[in-house]
Amino acid sequence: MEQILYNGTFLTMDPGCREAEAVLVSEGMIKAVGKFEEICALAPDAKKKDMEGHTVLPGFIDGHSHISAVAYQLLMADLNPPPTGDCSSVEDVIRKMKEFLASRKLAPGQWLMGMGYDNSVFPDGKHPTKEDLDQISREHPVVILHVSGHLCVVNTKGMELMGYVGDHFAVPQGGVVEKSGLLKEQAFLGSDKMEGPSPEEVIRSVENASRLYASYGITTVHDGKARMSEYRLLKAAAEQGLLCNDVVIYFSPEAAEELLPHQYPALNGYHNRLRFAGMKLFLDGSPQGKTAWLSKPYYEAPEGEGKNYRGFPVQTEEDVMGLMKKAVENHWQINVHANGDEAIEQMIRCYTRTLEETGCRENLRPVIIHCQTVREDQLKRMKEIGMIASFFLDHVYYWGDYHYESVLGPERAERISPLKSALEQDISFTLHQDSPVVPPNVLFSIHNAVNRKTYKGRILGEDQRISVYEALQAVTIHGAYQIFEEDKKGSITPGKCADFVVLDQNPEKTAPERIKDIAVKEVIKEGKTIFTAPGHDGNA
């Protein structure tokens, strides 16, 4: 069936045709774009869909997140601080976890899990301890995940189950275990000891996660570091038809070795809305957790560390080189987690050496994920070797004040996620929310890119602001380029997928400080509505 979308403002994100009056959709693809009369003449019998004066854009493309982790988060206690939650102290965390425990029937030995606590907003700035969590339960292992996803705290029962007892125990490389119950990086990220909800619960939660992304206008989603367990979860959900958006998967090195050999990420097709996209590496931690690897010391060192503390790497140079060579030799795209400028330096250095030693001339579009403290000299070298930056720009709002006052200090904090500098270097970049770290609210990221205002109202890096159109490019056409799908997605162009997000206002004509208030009215994936806001008639 053919359908004509009309009576809306169509921001195509196609430089050859910036705006249009109507769009013809046929069999899930865009067939024609142009003036209403011309489109009607092309398909006189097509069904017409009145957009009621709303603004229509290409479906948003997630720059980086973890849909499987979002599914798990929906089954955990919400420990986020304001403005997205209400946990502003250790006492709040304990209260929320007790309430969550009372609402669930846990099997013996099943972990009680919470996610999103942020010690930077607590009165004393300290992390909870295992003794704090023992107040919640001594029978069940308890874990609360830091908002960054790079730290967690477990209770005494949890420490015992993970083998972290006594004075001598093995700690995985790239991890830190503190006697207080605080675990950092690989001390828990690679563990299989934390058993959560049943597989059936989680599979159904994947469906809810998929629809959550859709409610924010996202038609293509990432799973940014899938192990075999996450892949099996997504595959099971996909086979049951529970995904309403496309999902691209970047595998952990171990899963990549099993699933990706000899596959070209640019050529892999979707199967039940899943597509293999490449491999994900970690080089450091998070700035708000003070585990990112910096070239200069933190403005205020974390408790127990000296004044020269700069964070730390999570992999040896030899291991990084080995993984990058494997990726290049197998034509895999890599996404590399690097927050601190020293980790970014390692990424650039190792990838440059890899290209030299392998003689590779293929543009595999390596992506630096987060890229928060990238320096000007590093941006220039990234451009030379075809690297893409995906910025976690929402840090400016959520943790900008903390970066300014404690993590980086005023000078470095002003340059966090330097979008304008990336533009000036002609680097293709995207925006992401790293969900479940923060909600996958693309419009809020656009708002932050345009305004760069912190939670307390401080303007952080005024000279790094970008225009609304440039921010929209980052979540549409550049998002498609990042995943090798620029010929299929990212703009309202004939021959591309009929993926659209319908907004109640035109972002380019909205006051900058009101962009965050724009509402998603409808989301269309390949011509079919996958989300409709309450009160909006998607069949008009």
C-alpha cells in the first residue's frame, strides 16, 4: 500500500532538499519527496496521512547505548538522583531498595539489584558501603550500580559470593576491590556471579525497552557491548518479534571471536531487526566515577588516592594492539570506550600503529565512544585516520557542575565534549545518552548541545555550542554514517527506509531554552507506527 504524508513541516536532513511538503511511502521505503501536488500526481490512489502541522524528521539514530542493560534496568530499583529520580542520600538508597525488596519475590540466592545511585549529589559525597547495604538484606546478595555503570557496591553476602573475602583474593585485571564493598570496572563488569531476574522476565523487558527507545523517537538502537548472554537475550526477543526498532550489536572481544569472523559490518543485513555491527573495547572508566584515564591529575583526587592520581587504563598496550589487529584483519568496525584524554591517546596511538603494521587502507570508521576530554591536537589526528567521535554530551547537564568543581576543574570542564572543535576539524560525530546511564532522550541531548547549561544553571563551554541543525545532523545522517547505513537511513530521501519521528514543534524555530520541552507525537518505522503519544491520532 502506498501512503502520502502531508500537511507537516518535513525537515529532511538531505542537503539537496532541506524541506518538503509531502512524502510518498511504498512498502516501507521512501518513494518520493517534494511538493504536495506533485506527490499526489505520482500516486493518485495512495492513502493520505495528515501530519496535522507537526514537524517530521528522519527517525533518530542512537549513537551508543545498551538496550539489553536498559531491559535489566527496568527490572531493578531506580536509584537515580534528581531530576530523573529522588535518591539524594545513602538513606534514600536504603529506603528505595527496601521498598523494592518488599515488592518482589526473590528466589533464594537471587540478587537484589538497584541502579543509578550518584554519590556526587550525596551530602558527604561518599559511596554507600557494604554495611549500609546489609541493612537492606543479609539473606540476599545486594548490588547497587553507580550511575556511570563503572562502579558498584555490594553487601557482605555479595562480597562472599564473588569471592572477595579475607585479606587475599584474586582481582581481575583492570578492576579494583575495596573492603568497603565498592567494586570498580572489571572487578564486576566481567563477572557472571550476579544472577538477576528470570530469562522470561528479561526477554519481556527487552520488548519494553525497545518501546521506551521508540517513545523518544529512536528507530535504530545500539547494544554497545554485548557478551554472549546479552546476544542470546536479544536474539530470543527478536525471534519472538518483540523488537520494534532496528538494533545494531557491538560485541565484547570474546563474543566477537565466536560470532564475527570474516563478516563485514557494512554488509551485514538485519535478521528479525538484529544486525552484527562490530566489536567494542574498553580503555578506561568514567570521569564522574573518577576512573577515566587522564593525562593530568584529577582536580580533586578521590578518597584514598594521592594528589597525582590520573585514573588508570583497563587493558595493556599489548592486549589493545592484539584486539585492534584482529579487528582490522577481519574488517570489523570497532567502538572504543575512551573518556580520558590519555585513554583517547592510547586509542589513536594503537589504531595508527595497527594501520601501519597491517597495511590496511580500508575505512572501517573506528568510533571513540564518549570522547569527553579529547584535546585539540587529538581531534586533528583523529581526522587524519578517519575516526568518528560519539559524544556523551548530556554530561554537561547532569555532571557538569561536578566536573567543574571536583573532577576536571574549570579549565578542562569548559572543554568537555567539544562539539564545535570537532565541527571545525570536519570530524563526523554523533550524540548518545549511554542508556541506561541516562534516559535515551535525544531531544534533551540536542537541547544540551545547543545550550550547554548545567543542572545548576552554569554555562559550560559557551564556545563549544552548536546550532540546532548541526545537532540534528548528529542524531540522523551522521548516526547513519557511523553504522555504515547512510544509504538507507538518516534523511528523508527517496530510496531510504520510511523511518520518521513526528514532533509537536520545529526544533529550528523553537527558543533554544525550550527545545527540551518538544514532545514526540508519533514514531514510524518502515512506514508503520511504532509509538503514538497519548491523545495523538496516529491514523489521521
